[in-house]
Amino acid sequence: MNTNVDSNKYSTSNFQQIKTRFDNEFGVMWSIMQPEPRPCFNKICLDDLLQHHTYLQDMKGEIFSQGKLEQVNYLVLSSGVDGIFNLGGDLSVFRALIQEQDKEHLLEYAKLCVENLWTFYSMQAPITTVALVQGQAMGGGFESALSAHVLIAEKSALMGFPEVLFNLFPGMGALSFLSRKIGMPTAEKMVRSGKIYTGEQLYEMGVVDVLADDGQGEYALNQWIKKNHRSLNSFQAINRAKQRVNPLTINELYDVTEIWVDAALRLEDRNLKVMDRLVRAQNSKVQTDIAHVKEK
């Protein structure tokens, strides 16, 4: 076991907005998001995820479970909120910081988002990261799913980038991750359009890796693991080779985030009013009719 990390200082009981679960048959660790009061990436949820995932990476996936040493082979990001994977950035915080022109704290929040995505994306063997999208994944929620080594989504899951509605763009990895999967022209078209896609549409485009029937996301995940577990070493090595052939650096993510912060600070009152409506949609925890928001 890696002795460079003090496991006594780490406890999942310290987490406030994620729940963890370990399935020992195939070494599957779950990070189940339960953010409050809105199903979005607030600072507490981000801190919990970063602490958990950094610990697993530092320990090379070795954990104690029920009194014995176990190996984490798969790290799954999912949601405990029915019908919602994650609605993205904490727009109420964004709005307040933009209103105050507080660049320092806006950049601090954005970098925390980037550090989370980078840790999940750059997780080294022997851990394969998986995003299981059931329901809505908007903005930063979609970006977090894209950072996984494997993206599993149910057919009717909804994913997209609504930031264009308030004259901004998704600045925490959307173009970086999408362009490496489907090419920059298609990635840019997705970001510029604000269109919401189903899991089935994104599977056909090559964005989603494994498509599940509605309500069968966890079953599809388990089936994928059973099918591929014997060749896990090969899968992980190929994934690392892909990342080397088409490399992404944390500096690229940081640079794009700074562009996002500067653009956010230039938003006008009319843009912030649209953001307010989306905050109310986050609060309601219901599907947002993006076309209706655009018409307002």
C-alpha cells in the first residue's frame, strides 16, 4: 500500500454532498453526487469530489474495505438526484460574483472545477473512470461526464450547453474534451448552438460510449464491466496511449478557464436576467424548456 498518504486523515464520513459505495466483486468505487440546495456543482460538492478522487489517485486505488485491502479498478461518477445527473455550475454564485466584478473568487471557483475534471480525466491506471448519466447533464454537468474515460448514458438522458443563452460559453473543458472525441468543428457547433441532445443522439455522434435503455443505466454499467474486465489492462493502456497521442494538459484547461472568467465579467444585465431564470430552473429541479427560456 502507498505509505506516502496518511489514510487516518481521510474518511468518507467527512463528505457532506457525496455518498460513496464500494462493490468489491470487480473493484467498483462509486461517487454519488447529492448537492444541496440545487443539483449543481457548488463548492462543497466540488471539494468532496476532489478530496475523494485525489485520495484514490494518490493511493493508486488501494483502499481498506471491511477490514481488508481492496483494489479500486473503476471509479464511477453518478447522481443521487432523481432525473438529474448535474445541472452544472452554481449560477447563483456566478451571478453574484459577476455583479460584484469579483474576478479573484470567480477564477478560484472555476479553477476548482478544472481541478476536479483534470483529476477524473488524468486518473492513471489501474483506475478507469466512468460517468453514468441518468437524466439531465447541463453545462458543467456535461463537462464532468465528458472528462470520464467511459461515458455511459441512458437513451433519454439530456445533455447540452445552455451557456450561449446568457451570452457565455462552457469554459471548464467542453471544447477540450469534445474536440478530442468528435473534432473541433462539431464540438464548436454544439457549444455555439445551445442545443440539448439525448443520450441516443450523442451515442450516434460518438460522444457517448455506452448507451443504456432508460432506467437500466446501472445494469448497462455492470454488463460493460463484466464484458471488459478480463481485458482491463489492455483497455487502460490503450486509453493512456490515446491521451498521449492526443494530449490534453491542465494548463490548457486553466487557460480556457481564464478566457471564460474574462468573458463572464463582461456580461450585461440582460444576460444576468437569463441566468436568473436558469437559477430558478435549477431550484425547481425540473426539466428546463431551453427554447422557452430563449423566447423570454
